[in-house]
Amino acid sequence: MTASMQHRSRIRDVPRGERTVHVPLDAVRILSTDPCRPDRPVSDQLDSIGDWCRSVLGADRVWASVDGPHTIPEAPWTAPMHEHPATVLEGADGTEWTVLRIGSASLTLHVVAHRVGPPRSSLLAELAAQRLERTLTWSDALIDAQAAAEIDPLTGLGNRRVADRIIATVPVGGGLIVLDLDDFKETNDRCGHAAGDAFLRYFAQFLVSFTRSDDRVARLGGDEFVIGITDTGDAGRLSRRLVTEWNRRGGGTVSAGSAVRAPDDSPHDVFERADAELYRIKRARRGQDLDA
């Protein structure tokens, strides 16, 4: 079954009662009425979506919400919007539901339009489903391409683009951990690039297994990695535990610096402090090695 068919099945299997459809979408930008303004505020885009649901679908009520800290309640929808594919659901009680799919790889948008009235003909419903199928196929391919553009092909972690985003969005009270594999260049030169690549993949798997589900991990480049922490005060503790556990395993050591964002800090300040701590630790370690 194709991804788009799975989406169709999920939409058509909406249960009785309050019909809310959760769909991963990436078209808030694509479906914008003004493609020359990809930075258009999400609130404006939601207004456009709601207006389309009302005018084209004849919806009596429209709900829209964005995953995250902000929920957008029912509101007056005023902005215009081009016609876009949707599918029609017929409830067991004769109520008709029309669902619009939009989307974003980084944003899940839930839009449900409710229209009370006689069911549309099966032909119109099937035409709507076919149009939706074509759009989903195209949108899924776009989402896959966008996801691939943010994955480091060697380690499977987020790439530098994701790392930059983790740094830029560290919240107040959250923190960053910056990691660097010690003596990796020497290991890579001695054992060969294939072995070095395998070692980086192994370290990436360790980071994923050691961190929590809400921590974000990405590769900065080379043998440097970054972890974004959302919990207050956890960056330093997690950093120490991570270094201890990795170094205990043998086969190489890692150094890490961490910092927590204070209310007056910029994200760049947090990264600079974590990076400076990392290199203080590495310099101290080199001094210990020379003394030995």
C-alpha cells in the first residue's frame, strides 16, 4: 500500500462522534495564496484555510489547531484561498464531513470542516477522493525529499541544517551539549576511512540510545555533534553521564561541553559557552596526556 493510500484509508476511517483527522502535512507553504511569500505567518495561512473550508466546502464550522504550545480556536476566517483538494466523509447519521489535507514536515495541522446537510452524490465524493489521492502522492514525495535533505547520510542523524536549527531554537531553561570525539583524526588515519565511518555510525547510535525521546541530536560535521535539551538544568548532568558511559566502553573517548540558556541569553550565547567549555576540557586533557 502506498503512503498516499494509507492517508486515504486513515481519512475515510474517521470514527463516529467528533471527527478529528491528524495528518502530517507540508503544504502550509505550498498551499499559500501567495507562493512568493513562504514566510507568511502561520496565522494568516490558517485564516486562508478556514476561508476555503467555508466558501468552497460550505462548512458551517471549522476548527484548526497547530501542534505545540499554541492552539488556534474557532475564529473568523477572512483571507482568500485557492481551491484545493479535499475528501468528503458521510457520517452514520447522515452528517457530512469534509476534510482538507495540508501539511508541513515540521508542523502538524488539524483541520476539520463540518457541514450539516444531505450527503453529496457518490460521484462527487469519489472525484474529491481522486483529487486528494493525486495531491497526497505529490505531497508525500515532497515531504520525503525535504526529510532526506535534513538527514546526515553517514550517521542517519540530523545534518548541519538540523544542528543549526537545534542551536537557534534552544529555549530559555533548556540547554545544549556539544561533543567531539577525542583523537578521531588519528584513529581515522591509522585504521582507514571505512573504519572511521563505522565508528561515527556506532557513536551516533550510542547518542540516540542514550538520550531521551524529547532530546534532539544532530551532527555538526566531522566528529562533532550537538544535543538540544529542553529540561531545565539537565544539560550538565546528561553531559557528564554521557561522557562517563561512552569512555567506560573503551575504544575511544569523547569530550563534551554544555550550557543552559538564561533569560538574557541568545541561542548563540549558549552555543558559544558550550563550545568554549568543550575546548577547555580538550586542552586540559591534552595537557594531562603530555604530562603523562
